[in-house]
Amino acid sequence: MKVTAILPDELINEIKKYSRGKTITESLKIALKDWIASQKIKQLNQKIKREPLKFKSGFTAYKVRSVNRKFT
């Protein structure tokens, strides 16, 4: 998708610096993907805070290791 956006030069220069993209387009793609990933992590952290993960009853590390060793 083509987009026309008016962005400050300072912002573009920072994006290029931190993303290390070869072009402005590549730099913006990298920056936007990184921002989206961080937002997803924030949402997941909030969900886990509201509903902490719980182990099933009878769960042991020994059982998990024995299952994993069957597949190696």
C-alpha cells in the first residue's frame, strides 16, 4: 500500500538510525513491526496479570522431561 505521510526529518533520521534499514521504507517497516510486537507483549502481560498461568494438578518437571526425552 502506498501512503503519503508528512513526518519530521528528525523522526525519520532516528528511525533510520535505530532500525538500520537500507531505505526509509524498510526502516519504517522495521519500526512499525517492532512497535506492534511490543504492543502485543504489553497486552499479553496485562492478560497474565489479570489471569495468572496455573499448572495443572499433578504437573511435575520430571514428567515433562520424560515426555521430551521420548522425542529426541
